[in-house]
Amino acid sequence: MDYAGIERVSNLPRKLSTQDAPEGMAPEAGELTHYAPWGNLAIFIEPRSYSRTLLPLGKVDEGLSILAQPGPYQVRIERIED
């Protein structure tokens, strides 16, 4: 779902822990984040100003241009091992 024209959001199947999480961030395009108050996932397609309630989760390496298009679409997110 589009939110504010700069991010794509989705509900999560379960609540994520915010224990030991950094306090906020100013996301850049491609940042994968957790919005703590609502408990959802957000991928930014444009940068935005600092938000105390956004927690960093990762970064989209490929396909950001697809997410910038109107949906709906399904996305699969996988963790890449270092």
C-alpha cells in the first residue's frame, strides 16, 4: 500500500521486538524500516526527514524502481547472509 507517496507499507504477521533498537532514523530511498507505533513494515522510495519511531531493518538492493510503480503487487523479502 502506498503511504504519503514516498513509502510502501505492509502489515506484518506478528509484532517485532523494538528492544535495543536505535531511536529513529532519517530514511533514504531503498531503506527497509519498521514503524514502531503501528507495527508495520515500510520501504521508502524517496528519502524523508528524521522520525523517532522509524527503526532500520535493511536496504533494498534491487527492484526499487518496481516498488515506485502503482500496485498492488507481491514482494518477497529475504535476508542475505554476510
